[in-house]
Amino acid sequence: MFPKSTAFILYCYMGMLTLTACQPSDKTLRAQINNRLSMIPGISVTVKDGNVVLQGVVKDEVAKAAAEEALTGLKGIKSYEDKITVYHPPVITPPVPVQIISSADLQIKHTLDSVFQANGYSTVDVLIENGTVTLEGIAPKKQLKKILRITHQYTSGNVINNIKPVNH
């Protein structure tokens, strides 16, 4: 008869052999995983000692989740690492349209800028689009009528007054 310690060691060794014999080989495990992933393109599988690595590029999060789900219930997987990335197409921003200012609008803008500068209204900005003059910025409340009168002298189009009056 074996001493108790030898019998225990032999029992443990036999148990380990039984457990390892029940586990599928890496090759078999890889084939099982590939079979489950056959409907999800773009993923490759590596298996080493029961450790699974999924890698590749998929079209969306649903495909990535399905790939992870494919591992569920398979015997022999000790761990897995997910190196799958989701493809995000580049965002193409449309070009900013270039605003073409007519020569007449440009002439009015330069004239008003010069007149406002000469009269000390450096905080007033002039924008012109299709003959419509928009005034922006700040100016003394007492000077608003004069600024608008000057503007109307140099343009026949509409004038939009967005000047914020300030008390000085």
C-alpha cells in the first residue's frame, strides 16, 4: 500500500491529467471560434495555451459585440483579449463657401470705414452683403443718428443697425 502523501500526489496528478485531457487543443479551439466568427468579416483569431486574442477591424459596435459573444460557452478558453477596433470613416467637412464681395460693395465698405475712422468711430464695423450694409459694434448713444446719416450718404441699399449704444 502507498503512504498517504504518495497517494495524495498520485490523486492530484491523475486529476490534472483528466482536466487537461478534457480541454480542446489550441488548434481545435481556434477552429471552433473561427466557425462562430465566419459571419463577421475582418476578425482574426490566435490561441495559445487557451488564451484567445481577437483582432481586426469591424464596421460597427454590433459586430464587435457579436465577436465577443461568439466566445461564450466555449470550453478551453482561459482568457481572451479583445483587440478589435471599430472602423470610423473620416468626417469630410464641406468647404466653407467663399463670399464674393462685389466691387461696389467693397468700395462702400472702404469709404464708410475711412469716414468712421476719421470721425472717431473706430468701434463701428461695416459689413456689406448684396448692397445691404450692416453696422456692428458700439458707439455713444448721442452719435447713432450721425453714424446712420453718414451711412445713408454713401449707400442706396438697406442699412441694418446692430450698433449697441453706450452712454458716455
